[in-house]
Amino acid sequence: MAEKGVNMTGKIANKDRRKQQYALYKKEKAKRKRLKTEKAKQLQAELGEAAPPKAIPKTVDNTREPDDTVVDAADSEVQVDEKSDAFEQYFSGAKDPKIMITTRPRFVLVAE
């Protein structure tokens, strides 16, 4: 019943038989994965430097397209805006803020 790469356990009404078939499916899937990695390692060992590079997984960060609306930090307009900002003294550390914002209802003041 467990065909290659197909999980048909959802159509089995008997709970015990369904468990057995699902365990068999998972075991075969793990075996296929293990054989695939062993084959890739063997190919890597045989070819050495000529072996194809490892595949880079596609992630959200890898596939993200650059945003045209983002301004470069080295832009002269951005630097002038940051220097003329009302809170620049606080962000640069030249002046200590008079209030402390915390997310905890009972904060603990830690001496530095």
C-alpha cells in the first residue's frame, strides 16, 4: 500500500492498520533520504574538486527582492537629517534621557 513518496494512510479506516502503514511510510521515506545523502557524499568523494557545489536553500532572505524605496545610510541628505534631529543627543549618548520606558510592570534597576 505504501507507494514511493505517497502517503495513503488517510484513507485507511482501521486505526491500528493506519498506524502500521504510516510507520512503514516514514521508515521508507527515511531510507530514501539516507540513500540520497549517501549517494551525494559518494559522488562528492569520487569527483573531488570537480563535484557540483552544495545547493543553497531558498529562504525568505535569499529570495527577497531589493526595495527601491530604501535610502542608503551614506546619503548626504540622510546624514544632515540625522544631525538636525531633535533626539540626536539622546541617540548619540551625549545626553541622558529624563525618563525610562520599560515593558515590565515591576522593573529592576541594575547598577552599571
